[in-house]
Amino acid sequence: MADLTAPGLEPQDPDTDDKEAETDAVWSECVDCEYGGYEVKCRGADGIPLCPDCFADWEGLR
């Protein structure tokens, strides 16, 4: 059995940075309806942040 007290094998605290990063995420905001969420992406050649609904409206897909 390996010696768990050997250098480099010390117990480590769980990494809490990943959980904090998820809660501190800042989402883009749609320029048309001002919705902020993960669905909002820079769309089109101009890189305008739009949600899927507003993008469909802007492109005449509805």
C-alpha cells in the first residue's frame, strides 16, 4: 500500500473555485429585449448579442 503521508500526497481541500465561477457567471444581454442568459450569443456579421427569439425576428425567420 502506498504511503499517503509521502510528500506530494497530502490531503487537499476540494476545489471551490469552479463552483464560485458558475455562480458568478455574467451573461450577455440581448440588445433587443434585454434578456440576459446563456442563450444570448453574438450573431450575424456585426456580432450583435441577440437571444434566439429576437434573432429569428431580425432574420425574418418567423
